[in-house]
Amino acid sequence: MLELHYSDGYVVTTDAVADAVMRYAKTLAEQKASDLITVPISTTEGAATSSMLIGPASQLYTTPHTGFSVRLDDESAVMDLLSRNDRLVHPPASVGEYPYEEDDPWFEESF
């Protein structure tokens, strides 16, 4: 488990989540963009979630957590963060004004 330091405090989360947040924050900073994310965290009351706005001005860092923690289901959060990161690094190709070719049965001359 890692402490993900954000603003004046920190949240406790899995290594995989913290690594995905850091990777996504780096990509957002490079793109001069920001995003609101939600990640699973460990609290003294049990598992919870935390939302945070990350972007170019975010000052994030991680440190090992040696205190109490609960087991977190982090797979969907990690996949979401990696997917968001991938969409920034490799944006989808845009569809042209006329997506159909002349030999396509859906093509109409009336464009």
C-alpha cells in the first residue's frame, strides 16, 4: 500500500492505483489538461473512494504506508485510469465530414 499525497493530505491506496494515478497525472500535465478521477482508498472504517482533480498544477507524490489498511478491489480503477491515459496518448482518429465512400451502399450523392 502507498500513501498518495495530494494537496495538504494523503489517501492510502494500492501500489497499482497510485502508479496509474501518477502516470495519468504526468500525461495530463504534458497535455495541459485536467480531469476528475475517483480511486479506491483504505480508511480506518474500511474501503471507500476518493475523488480528486488532477492536472498540470497537481503536486502528487507517493510514500510507503506501514499502518493499518484494508484490502481494496482496485482492478476497475486501474483499468479506467490506464484507459484514460491511453486515450490522451493515442487519441482516436476523427471521422471526416463524409464518412462513406462512393462505393458504400449508404453513400448518397446529395451530400
